[in-house]
Amino acid sequence: MSFVESLTNVGIGYGVAVATQLAVYPMFNFTVSIGENLSIALIFTCVSIIRSYVLRRTFEWLRIVKE
């Protein structure tokens, strides 16, 4: 179930990123195609996954060192 939770979290995060970009980019007069928008969201999603992994491993390492 942890894997399903992770996939769900990533999928929802990707959808939120795309929707946010569709709403925000026009406010700054950024014009991107839907393909570019999807690609940008994918890049940010990958960065988010890496960030979450690094933080999780760091906190796990800190927990082990404290023991």
C-alpha cells in the first residue's frame, strides 16, 4: 500500500502542477503549449520526488545516528 500511496501522491502532485501552471503562467504573460506545460510539470515532479527521497534518507540517517 505504501507504493500505491506514493504513486497516488506523485500523480496528484503532477496534476496539481499542471493545473497551477495553466492558471499562473497567463498572469505573467508566459505562453507555453500544452506539451511544454506537461514537460515542465514532469521536470518539477521529478525534482520533487528526488527532494522527498533525499529528505527521507537524511532523516532516517539522523535517526540511526541518534540511537
